[in-house]
Amino acid sequence: MKIYVLFDQRGRHIEPDGDPETCPLEASPDRLANELRAAQERLRATPVDDLIGLCDAAGRAWTQRGNEVSRMLGDLAMGFLPLWLRRGNLETLVAQALRGDAGAIDGFVPLRPAGARRHRAQPRGLLVHWVAGNVPLLGMISVIQGLLTKNANLVKVSRQNAGILPYFLAALADVRYRRADGEESAGTLLTDAVRAIYTDRGDAAGAALSVLADVRVAWGGRGAVEAIMNLPRRFGTEDIVFGPKTSFVVVGAERLTGEAEARKAATLVARDAVALGQRGCNSPHTIFVERGGALTPEAFAGLLGEELGRAARPVPADVAPQEAFQILVWRAEYDMRGQAWYSDGVRWSVFYSDEDRGLATPCYGRTLFVRPVDDVFEVAALCSINTQTAGLALGERRLKLAEVLTAHGVERCPEVGQMSLYDAPWDGMYPMDRMVRWVSA
């Protein structure tokens, strides 16, 4: 059994682009769990407002010009993270998850409507997170939710981007937060309750970690998630699964009344496509455009190509060889049978054909397929529980379409430009609610 420790109470043991198998070895999963549970007691004794304050301090620091972490966030297209860490956002997320009262994680609070009984959210204990390597942002989002619910957190990272989470945990450890009464807290209050580790997929450590978990949090593709869910576990262990899903955009004719209005929508779509390198389950791949506007779907595709080129220019491309090959194949095909707009390299591409129907197979590499529809409500037939986000560029019909799409399995229907924002509910749940036990007195 080989468990490589990438981050612990001593700090990080790996560079952002480092090899996880050069890190210190830990032979005992139980020892890791016991260390984490001891650190968890400090979390339990700390008001959640202070924990949010530390996260907010990190978010503020990481947006300062010249800050090293800010530069790393830019290089990784993770600029959303500091905004997500801000107090206003986290207070809302915690309150939503905890039945409207964030104080329930600190102690017993009155049930609503007010009565003699009280309830409380008790941390479940040890959260073991399996984090996918293609979207490093998810590791921090997963861990922060575990910390705000005052749980211990053991994070198994992927070999791909293994050093990214330890880098941000180390930066969080350096943060300081001063309350109004002058008392100061250090980021180590949070990070001492986290261990980032790496184990080979076939190693027996995976089963051992699963048995230790009070909550298993799994992010990834179908094969990876199913492998985790099939590991042995104790009775009563909670599973939070963020599996593979796809997302798309719907542009209504009312947003195509003229070039200026259509370009605004195209700019927002491009922003969603560039965010997360198009690798998030909430990243768009197919853009459905309704006929009947002043601009045709084909004309919108041309505008989208222009705006995607602008949005992609300052963000480094990360395209695997097999993806680059597929992009070139699509370019050749659409140059012959449709329309194609693309960069000199494989930085971005937009494809259109009047004959295309249905959801496109994701190609990644900032590759968008624009497809015409006669009526936006036709899209509902293409949806299922495997559809996560539908970004909507509509007018008064937005809520009506959202009602139909969500009835067919879609989880989120934000405005275009906001598809990449991690909010709640997510994948049909409030994740922090699943990380606590509700008790009453």
C-alpha cells in the first residue's frame, strides 16, 4: 500500500507541476484519519463566521495585482475561485444548504416556524474526496465545502495536475483574518484539517480510504466514479457523486433582433466556453439558435467565432494530441459541408451546418457546434439526467423554457455568461447539506 502525501500540516511537498510519487510516503491510512479528526476539533470550536472570514481573506488577497496566486489562477483559467471564496457568496451558500440558518453548524437553533424544538447540523466526520484532474478548481471547491461544514478532509488527487490543490492549500494556510474585536485567525485553522494524497488507481489504499470515510465525494467520468462507488464502505456512509454530464446553450430569436444584441449574447457564450478550458460538466459544447430572428443561426455562428477568438486569446490553450486531431478532422469536414471559423492553431473553433440536429459530441479545445432549431422548446426532447446546465439567452420565455428543460432532467438553467459559476443547488442537491447530520433537541 503506497500513499504519497502531497500536503499535510507541514505544508506542501510537491511543486504545481511536480511528480506525486516523489512525495513522502504514508503507510497507515488510519494515522492520516486520526490526525485529521484531531484537527477537526479546532474547526468544531470555531464559529462558521470566522471560517468564512478566512476564505474571504484568501479571496481578497488572491485578486491583488502582482500576487503570485493571482497569476497562477490566471494561468489555470481559475479566476472564478477568488470570487467564489468571498464572504457574500459563501454566507449565501452555507445558509441555503443549512435550512436558511448558517448558525446551525455552530449549535442548536430554533426550528422554523419557531417552536420549542431546536435542530442542529452536526459534521459527519471524515470526508474522502476523489477529485478529477482535468478541472483543478473542483478540488478547492470540494474541500472548502467540507471545511465550512467543519469536517475533516482527505483528498485523493489525480496524477494529472496533482500539484495544483497542494499549491492552493499552502496559499490558504498563509492567510490571516482579523475579527472586529481584534482576534486573529490563521489559515492553518482550515488547512490542518486537510490532507492531499495520491495513490495509484490499482493500489489497495483506495479500498482502505473508502472504508474510513463517513462521506465519499466523487468527481469524474463514469468509469472513475463507478470504480469509487464499487469500493467497500461502512454502513451509513454518505455518497456525494458528481459524475459525467454535458451542457449546452439556447439562444432565442428575441436575442437576434440586431447585430449588437446578438453580439452581446455571443460574447457571453464565448465566456462560458473559455472558462474551465471547456472541461467542466457545466461547459457548453452545442449552441442551439432559434430561427426567425433578424439574424440567422449561421450569422450568429459567425459572430460567435469572432467573440470566441477574442475570449480565447489571453488564455493558454490546453489541448491533448487526440483532441487536436479530432478538431482538425471537424475543420476539414465543415469546410466542405458547412461553415467553419477557427484560429490558426487549435486554440478555438466554431462549426455550423443547416443540416445538423441534436446534441454534438463534446470535442473540447474550445470547440462549439452551432445548430439551428425552429422553436427553442424542441430542445427539451434532447435532455436527460445526463444534462447538467442549459445556458439561456432568452427574454420573457426564459422561466417557461427552464420549467420544461428541468422537467426533462436538466439541473441548472442560468443566463448565458454564468454557466461556469459554481452555485447551489448543484447537480440537483445542496452538497453541504449532504455533509452534515441533522439532529434535534
